[in-house]
Amino acid sequence: MMDDKISHGVSKLNEWKGSSVWYRINCSCGGDCDTDMEFEFDKDFGFINLNFYKNVAWSDYDSHTFFGRIWSRLKAAYKILTTGYISLNGSTLIQEEGHINSVIEALQEGRDKLIKFKADFDKLEGNKNED
Ligand SMILES: [Zn+2]
């Protein structure tokens, strides 16, 4: 169990008992490109969900000059103004066996917690119906 400790680039951020648990996967590059995972038990529908959250930023790495970057940003701004939409993407680098194993450990731990959240909730709801 990795409860509350940082283990090879993965840390547990928070847990709301019976509801959700959050982990952060640190990017191996050291930049601001981590990915957060939320294991969520949706009590209203009885679903267990895994959500991924990630910051993405405009990248003009294909422009090698100052004016090239300005032109690239202007084109992106124009696209947002005219269409209201721009497509961005980002990656999180998970490097080396220990880091990969920590992500797998967090996935398994989060899944197990969700299964327990749901089982506890179902048991509680079952007890309510027997009254
Ligand atoms: Zn990165």
C-alpha cells in the first residue's frame, strides 16, 4: 500500500472515504506536466469511475524564431476567436520500472478502494431497505 507516501513518482493526494481517492503521477521530465487520477464512486448511479486530469499548454515548439512563435500564437488566438475551440495535447512521461510499478500500484489500490466504497455503500443501502 502506498497510502499517503510518495513512491517512485506517484503520490496519493487525498481520499474522501466512501467517495473518491486522488493520486498524482509525476512526469519524469520534471516539468509542469503531471497527471492526476481520480477514482470516484458515483453514489447516484452506482458507477465506479476513473478520471484523468492534466494541465495542457500551448506549445510553439515548431517555431524556431521569435516572430515565428508570435505568428503561431496569433494563428491559435484567431482560431479560438473564430471557432471557440483549439486542440491541445500533453503527455506525462512515466520512466523506468519503479515509476511504472508505482502507477500500477496506484491503479490497483484505487480500484480496490472503489470496490470497497461501493460494497460498503450497497451494504448500508441494503440495511436501510430492511428497516
Ligand atoms: Zn513532463
